[in-house]
Amino acid sequence: MSETESVRDSEDYLGALYLPRATREGALAGLFAGASVTVLFTFFVASPLQLHAGLWGLLATTAVFIPVSLVTEVDDIDFARELIRLSRPESVRSAREPPSGVVTDGGTNPDTSSDEGDQR
């Protein structure tokens, strides 16, 4: 796999991890569009503006991946959000999640008995 292909493919991976609306169809369409443009500008046509063919492929991937993902239906949005949450570094996850035993809804802490809650 060339450096250009790995950069283009990494966009699909990042989109899948950080865009809850990312869909399989969007990733496949973006991959096909990016690969097609890269091959076109590598072997058949001179690259516009003297830019590397991989950059045009990356732009094509983005231009197709996002709109197709937005117009197609996500299979399981809750699974996508959970996957995104779990893919974040531990320091980011722990900063967003309340520590165990901390009550955030104003109710009583289920870990303590009602007698302890009355003592102040």
C-alpha cells in the first residue's frame, strides 16, 4: 500500500470513528471516488495545479464520503456513538464521565444507605 493510499484510507477510518452519521455506503463511495481520481491523475491525465494525485484523491474521498453518509441511513446510531466514545483516549473519556458513586441528577446515591444520606 502506498503512502497516498494509506492517507486516503485513514480518512475513512477517522470518519467512521468520529462522525456518528458515517455509513458503510459513504465509506465505500468515498473510497471508490478517491481511488478513481488518484488512478486517473497518476496514469492518464496530468494532475491539475501540479499537485500530487493523492491530494486530489483525498479531496474526492471527502467530497463523496460526507454527503453520501448524510443522505443514507445509519444502521445503529447508538452503536456508532458508543464506538466513538470508546475510541477516545482514556483521559478524554474520564474527563467526560462522572466518577463512580457521584450523583449528577440531584438524587440519592444508590451506593449509600438511606441512614447515611440523612446524616449531615
